Amino acid sequence: MQYYSFHKKNKNVRIASVPGNNIKAVATESTEKATSVKATVTVKLTVGGFLSNLGIDRGLDDVTDWLGKTLLLELVSAQLDPKTGLEKETIKGYARWTSQDDGEVKYESGFEVPADFGEVGAILLENEHHKEMYLKDIILDGFPNGTVSLTCNSWVHSKHDYPQKRVFFTNKSYLPSETPEGLRRLREEELVTLRGNGEGERKTQDRVYDYDVYNDIGDPDSSDDLKRPVLGGKEHPYPRRCRTGRPRSDKDPLSEKRSSSVYVPRDENFSEVKQLTFSAKAVYSVLHALLPSLETAVLDSDLGFPYFTAIDSLFNEGVNLPTPKTAEHKGLLSKLSSILPRLVRAISETQDDVLRFETPETMDRDKFFWFRDEEFARQTLAGLNPYSIRLVTEWPLKSKLDPKIYGPQQSAITTEMIEREIKGICSVREAINQKKLFILDYHDMFLPYVSKVRELKGTTFYGSRTLFFLNPEGTLRPLAIELTRPPMDGKPHWREVFTPCWDATGVWMWRLAKAHVLAHDSGYHQLVSHWLRTHCCTEPYIIATNRQLSVMHPIYRLLHPHFRYTMEINALARAALINAGGIIESSFSPGKYSMELSSVAYDQQWQFNLEALPADLINRGLAVEDPTAPHGLKLAIEDYPFANDGLLLWDNIKEWVSDYVNYYYPNPRAIGSDQELQEWWTEIRTVGHGDKKDESWWPVLKTPEDLIQIITTIIWVTSGHHAAVNFGQYTYAGYFPNRPTIARINMPSEEPSEEFWTNFLKKPEGALLQCFPSQIQATKVMAVLDILSNHSPDEEYLGEAIEPAWAENPQINAAFERFNGRLKQLEGVIDERNANRDLKNRNGAGIVPYELLKPFSEPGVTGKGVPYSISI
């Protein structure tokens, strides 16, 4: 064994060079006996990353030599030097390759740690190679007090690209005031690095979290038609997104240039680590390979379905996809058929691929489910958008819009109409007093956009109100639909009320009115209940958490699993789903005004305190506080599957969060003195959601109870709320007549031509098919919904697997075990409810059981399973 001696700050240090696989680092000479410690570093093999080009046939000596100095590790003491009061010298050592197995590579290094070195609090790491690597964890074995673990799950760039050493802290969590002295500087410097300086264009390897407005939805440089307003600011209030720093557009200085890839901080980009079936890859393949193929296959973009049997053929024969023109396109398509065999089936080598859709479970159980009024009503409580229905508290219904611009404020739905439909059960006044009248209200939000949307080709729009009555048996009955067009183009205000009828023409008019309302609900669901309230509003929480809470902060560690993959999926959405000319604009009723409408919803409706499920239900009149009732709430509709299951899940999450928070914050003083935590909450309110910073409803953060409510709300949004509005998309909207995304023609009674009216009377089905999405719109949306409803094989479900940092603390570990046990019990409760014949909103002939809030699931499109985070 050879020793190399050198002097550093007057301390004599010897490094031992040991032949073979271990390099041992020997620290400062000490009279006390040193401890031999082995560091094992696990690196994941990744697509395109480090080791991806390492062939098995490389000479062993060549590989060993090449890998000899791949990683430089430096052990950092948590304590200061008692003599000098300064940080202790680090102990350095190179790690060498030892084994490769199951997609992981192990490296090892040996250290001689003096007895007076103290506890290891962190490791500094340098990647000596020229490619980035994905570091999973570092384990230190040999200390008298047991193993020391550092969970990394991070991309480490080559020192040639990123000269700054990376710091990884041990899994022990510390509030800022409790940080060991030897780690304080590193804790603060790491946060400074993650905040960046707000300047320049972000590079792929950057780890910077910063804010910007949504100024990259449009693409004015490609076409004037693709220019879109900036979302964020006084005119169009909106949450902030992650800043990319791309240059400004040539034609519109307010917009950012588009690019083929969208920056997200490196550790938010996980698609190469996840399995190939990971959602982001599948989504990318669908958007960039499948949809262009569909557009080629369907030559006429305005062509509707000629018959209902043509819609059925999508599930039977499918759509032939033409041979791809480019190699890249062909590669993506073949990858897609391996990733998503349920969607794209390659018939043979010689023939074209076929896009054939699986029959959604709703359709499988009852071919006519979408036609029935009771199912139309039931889905407001147990369908894809259970967030819109509200209690009617005032009569007559009145608009708050300016009557000079939008026409009469009072609704055309009269007391007589409603009492005729209720059929003598009670009067309207009694129905309101007894909380039996409910509404889907898309009148005031949509009416100001009707004239704008109607200028667009191939779509139409109304303001709408839909009334429901709560039957004695606990189900809802639709009573009336009011569709309104404001005065426009020199034409007067138009509106009409449609009711369930007992004559043929009236029945078809009612069906068409339902199609319009469903298109309104589909748009609101996708733009507000789903995109805005989960994906979009969560991004500022993620940015603030990374900028203000150290990775060793217990609240960072509590929230981290709930933020995985969200920024990447949001960047993908900005690139191809919500962008100008993207899927949403081309297939949903509001067209190019879709995102602007979500900004209106944010401005008028979004409040952080109402994102908590109990507060949301109370706000919509669907519940009142009642200390004697389960969850402290009495529901207006007792059989409300989303609320029934959701409140159980909310309570389970809150109990887990309470156990966790109360462990770290035993009193209000601990909350007030936590500088990182206070900065975090201030930044969320004043920067991430800065357009709402002056609102009085923001919760204060002074006590452990305040923090529990804030964290439970954030976790609910990323888990339960998102699961409820996302994973049933294919089940309920895969057969698009049940939830058309767009209505393409006006109601037959709104100033029809003689020819149209004659055709409507002759073949009313034709008018409904004309109103429905076109072939290309329907198939594109169906393909995307299939992907969005899919759980990848390595999905991470709420409360299923414990985070390493939680597991190391006995109290937190025990609290998690209780949480996991309660979630398993919840599964059983949901199964019992679905089997209960008295619960008619989730049990009945042909009805799909309500399972969207069952915590766990197998892979695929299952209509159940609540992941930790918004990962699709």
C-alpha cells in the first residue's frame, strides 16, 4: 500500500492508494482510532445518460481504468471544529465501479474516519466523467451508530458542464434553527443555487426554480392567428409557471419564443428514469406521432360521423393509420405500439398500423348509458366533473352581468316550468328551502365569450343554466336547460328553455340542448376543474418549496412526493395541449379563447382556502357544518359518491399531516420562528399566486393547526382532487356522445333556415351528429384521454410506499403505517358502498361503480387509484 502525503491548512493528511476496487481516503492523523467506513453509491442506468453507450465487450481493464475516477466524494462533518470554530476538513475519496445489476450500477469507496470527526451530515460529490448520471442514493456503512443514508434521486452533471460540487444531505430532517453548525452554510448556499439570479436562458442541466407568466402559449412568429394574450398580470390574472428565459418573440415582444423542448429544472425531468411506459413518453408519442397520422388519415377536418354505427366502428374496426413519411415519425409510432398496445395495434409488417379504441366500461355495461337523463344527472355527482354542481339558494335565477350588454338579468326559467316538472311534489319555494334544487351554471362565465367564439370556424357557444331536482330516493332529475345568446351582430338577445318532453320534436330538442351543456361542462372540466385547479395552481407550490425550503426541511420532505413529475407534465401541456392550435383549442368549444377562459375562472372563482374539500362543498352549498355528522359536515345530497369517498380520504390525509406536523412543531412559537417556512408561505401568496396577493381569504400561518390545513389542502389537490377529475376520463368521455368536447352547430330553434329545419324534422339524429365533434376532433381527444387515464406500471400511489426519510424516524414511520392502514380500510369501505343497493348514484343496472378515489390500482386504464402527485 502506498501513502501520499500533502499539507493542507497546516494539517498533515495522508491518502492511501489501494490496489483493486477500493480507494481508501484516510483523514487527518489522530491519536484516537479511526473508523473504517464504506460508501456505496447507486447510479441508475438511463436512456441517453451516463453508461448508456457502455458495451459489454469493452475490455475489462479498459472499463476499470476508465471508471477508476468517476465519482469524487467528500464527507462533511455536521459539527464545527471545537478548537477553531470553523468547519472541519472534508474527507475525500474516489468511488470505483463494483457491480451492475437490474438497471443499476454500484460504486464503492473506503474512508478512514477519525473518532473526533463527528457525525457525517452531508456528502459533497463531483462527477468526473463527461456525461450526467442519475444518482439514486449513497449508503455509509461502518459507523458505530449504524448506517447513514443519503437519498439523492438527482441528476449529477459532469464537472465539465457544471463545476460546482453537488451537496447531498443525510436523511435526517432539521428545522432551520436546529441545523447542525457544520451544515448551516451548505444549507443556505444550496437554496441560493436553486433560486438562481433570474437572468439568462435556462440550460438543460440547470437546477434553477424561478417564476414567469404564461407568455409561451401562443406562437406569433409562426402565424398572426397563433398570437395569444399573456396570462398573469392585471388584465388576465393567473398563477405563475417556471421561468425558462427563452428569447422574446420577433413579432410580439410580450411573448416568449417557442422551442422544441421546454426547460424544467433537471430533477423535475424524470421521464428517462421512469419505465418506457411512463406517461410523459406515451403522451409525447401520441402528440407527435399518432395525431399527425390521424390528421393524414382523416382528410376532411370538418367531417362529422354520418351514423352512430360509424362511431361504434372506432371500437370495432378502428382507424387505419397511413405509413409514416419520416423515419422519426415511424420510430415514434412503432414505439407507441409497444408502449400502448391497447391503443395502437400493428397488424403486420406489411400493413398499416391500426388505431383501435377499447370500449369504455360505461359503454360496455350499458350501450345506451349516454342517452339517459338519469345518467346525465348522476354524472354531476359521480362522473368526471363532480366540482360544478351547486345548490340553488335564490329564486328567480339572476345574472350579475350588465343587462345593457348581455340582455335581461332574470332567467327565462319560470316557477311554472319548474313546478310542472316537479309534478306536485312541492313548490319551488319549498324545494329551495328543503335544499332540493341544484344547478350547473355556465351562464355568467361563458356569455361574455359567446360572440367571440361564434366568430371562429366550426364551433358555437351559449351561456347555459341546467337545473336539477333531488328526488325523494336521493337521485337527481334534470328539470330544465336554458341556453342564451347575448345581443350580437345586430341581432337581439336570444334564449330558450328546454325541458324533458313527451313529443318527438321536443325530445330531440332536449337531447341537443343536453349536448350543448355537456360541451360546456367538458370545457369547464378540462380547463378549470382539471388544468387550472390542479396542474396550474400546483406549479407555484413546487417552485416555492424548492426555492425556500431546504431539502433537509421536514415540510420539504413531506411535500416532495406530491410534486414528482408535475412540472414536466405541465411543460408538455404548454408545448402541445393548451398551446395555440393545440388539442384543447382545436377540439373544445371555446377554441382559441380556452386558456383565457381559465384565467377568468382563476380571477372570479379560485381561492386557496376553498381548495380544501370540506370548504369547497360548503361553498357550493353541498354541505353545512354539523359537529354531530361524520367529518363534521352534513351533505345536502346524502348519496354524493365523490363527496362521500373524498371526505374519508381528506380526513385520512389530514390525520397523517397532523401527526407529522405536530411532531416537528409542538407549539406556535416553532411555526413563527421558522424563517424558511414563513418565506415559503409568503412567496406562494405574493409571487406564485401574486395576482391574488391582496385577497383577505389567504390563511395566516401562525400555528401548527394553520400549517396542517395548508399542507392538507395542497396534498388533497395533488392527490384526491386530481385523481377524481383525471383517471375517469376515458371511462366517461371515451365514448364521446356522453361528453362531447364541442358543439359545432346552433340549436335548430335559433333562427334556422327552412332547409335545416326540414332536415331536422326528417332525420333529427343527423342534427345531433352534426353538433357532435368532427371525426378528427373526436379521435384525437379519445387518443389523448386514453393516455391521460392510464396508470404507468411504476405509478406511486398515495400512502403505499414510505419515503426513506420518513422511515428513518420511528414516530413518523409509525404515523405512516397508520396512514397506510387507513387507506387500505378506505378501499374496503368504497367496495361496500358500491355494493349497497340503496346508494343509487353508485349502484344500479348498468352503472359503473364509483372507484375514482380508491387509493390503489393495478397499471392501465382502471378508473381507480390515487397517485401521490399530478404525474399525468
